Amino acid sequence: MNISPKENAGMAVRQVWTHRFRSMLTILGIVIGITTVVTVASMLTGLRQGIITFFQELGPDNIFVSRLSGGPGSNGLSQKERKRRPINPELADFIQRSCLDVEDVGLMLYIPPVVNGNPLTARVPGYESDNISIQGLSPNEIQLSPRDMRFGRFFTSEENLRGAKVAVIGSNLADVLFPSGKFENRTFMMDGAEYLVVGVFDKAKGGFFGENDQDNVIDLPLRTAQNRYPNLNDYFITAKARPGKRQEAFDEVQAALRRARHLATATENDFVIQTPDQIIQQFDQITGVVGLVAIAMSGLGLLVGGIGVMNIMLVSVTERTREIGVRKAIGARRRDIIGQFLTEAVALTGAGGALGIIISVLITLLVGKLIPSLPSVVPAWAVGTGFAVSVAVGVFFGVWPAVKAAQLDPVEALRYE
């Protein structure tokens, strides 16, 4: 008596459906494990895509120089970093003069949200916001990191030279201060000074966890920021490499900074120099750890689910001992019995995997609706891997019950009550 794979699959599905409540409880661990893996993979994929888009907008050929790790407003990673000398504005000119593979150099002065104990807010009559990111920029920063304008323009070199009180603001901040959408000849107050809005950026692309500080930015001319806050020295340098020369430019900028700061050959850098690719690699290292934690958590769920499947299959073998005896008596071979019970185990875990994938897709879509700026993508590799792992769990934990069923003596099985 030969039993085709199609007949085995049909019997397995009927058996699972007949005991559907018991089957659901059995595969709960599988569902949780697969949901965890696929959801975390989807979230990390979306975050990574947002960060890649963010740095593409900042400029893929740019090289960033700062005193501390972590970007504007960071306190650094260690006490040793915090003792470093500031990045002087003159270094930007030195890089421009000495680095042949650098096309242009820009400078930014970071202004913290609290200066001399006073929180900075942007206000107009009837509206105000303290959710702002303030920076002074050299006029060429708009060429180094191009942004689309929703209104107006970026400030000019002439406005920078005379320290004009003009500003370009982010899209979200513009909506808060000027909900009417009329920006022409509008001004706002910040820290006792009045600024004319000459431009409003379009909504920024990418970001971290769906947020982008550029949407709440207040960009001032560099000279204006220096005049207003002469005690601040948190400078950042952006060096744009010539086309196809980013690595050469990186090496030149690093060497130039080491010369300018009089660092000995064996001394490590007392500054941070990075490219967008390097920052993305650092993010990948962090998400790799998160992924390992997610795999460990889901592994526990899959282990619990697998043990549950093995247990329920052993119970099934006991309950169906007489059925097995009848089948063997009419000619079923050992491999037919093994195939039948393995197929049932795979059907159980496969159903758990499919349900887990469906739940993870729904969660990802929900997050995408709640945070529209966060890319919500369920990667095909996560879906395929999740389902394959669930099937593999069924095979692994279903072997022993299947072999035990196949080893039953047909005579004894027929006598079983």
C-alpha cells in the first residue's frame, strides 16, 4: 500500500483542523517566535532605509569632521573625548587650501537648546516652539547638502558677511509658527532677537525612527550665529570630495587635520572623521546586536513550540495506536507511517509560521500608519527564512514521534484499547 505525499498532506491538514484548538495552543510558541523575528527584521530594515536616505540627502560624497562622536549636541563616548581641543573654524580654510581632492568645504556651528541657562524658543504672536534645532551655517552648505525649498531661498554670502538676522527654517517648525502657510516677510523672535524668514525647507527625507531634526531646524548665517553666541565653539566641518575621489579626499583631510593639530605619528586622532558609509556601518553593527537578541528571544519561543509539537505528536501516536495498527496490517510501510506523522508535525509548525508572518506583516503595516515617515518594509528574505525555520522545527521535533509510530508492532497495536 503506497501513500502519496498528496494523501499524506490531506490527512495531516484534516488532523490539525479536527483538533484545531489543541493545535493552536501547541503552535503558540512558534507563532511568537516567528512574529518576533520577522517584525524585528522589518523594523530594522525600515530604520536602515531611513538612515540611508537621510545620509544621501546630506551628501554621499561628503566627509564630516567633529570633535566628539555622536553628532551635534553629543557629549562624546568617554571622558577622554570630552577633553579634546575644539575644532577651530580656521581648519576649514586649511583643508580647502591643502587638500587637492576636496572640492569644497563648509562649516557649521551647533547652538544648543539651552544657552547660558536660558532655553531657546522660537515664537511669534500666538505661537511658539521649543522643539528646535539651531545651527549657524556657511552659505555654501546648501550646495554641499542640497535641500528642496518649500518657500524662498537659502541665505546669501553677502547676508552672511554682514551678519544679517535672517533664517531658513524646517517644514514642521514653519507649520507650527505660521499655520496659515504664508511665509513672505514673516519674522520670529528667538533669544531676544528678531529674524526674517527667507526660506522654508521641504519635508526632510529619511531620519532616525521616522524623525528628522531637519524638519525643526533654524539655519542662521554662520557669521550671525558667531556674533550672537561668541562663546560657543562646537564646530563641524563638511568637506565634499571631488567625483570618484572620496577615499583619496578622506585620507587627505585626515592627514591635514593631523598636521594642523600637531599629532605625532603614533598618536590617535583627537577628532572624529567619518563618511556616510562609515556611519551606516556603525548602525549595522548596532542593529546586528539587536538582531541577535531578537533571534535569541525567538529561539526560546521556537524551542518551546517545538517541544509542544513533539509532545502533542507523542500523544497523537498513543491516541491513534489502533489506527496505525490497521494501516500497517493492510500494507502501510514504515516510511509511510513516518511520512504521515512528519507531515502532520510540519503542518502544525508551518501553520504557526504562516500565522506568525501574517501577524508580523500587520504589525509592520500598523507601525507604518502610525509613523508615516518610517519606511515599513517586510523583507522577502525574512518571510522566507521565517517560514523555512518553522518547517525545520516541525521536521526536527517530529522525527522521534514519527519513528516511534513506525516501530509499533501491528499485532500489539491492533489489540490496543
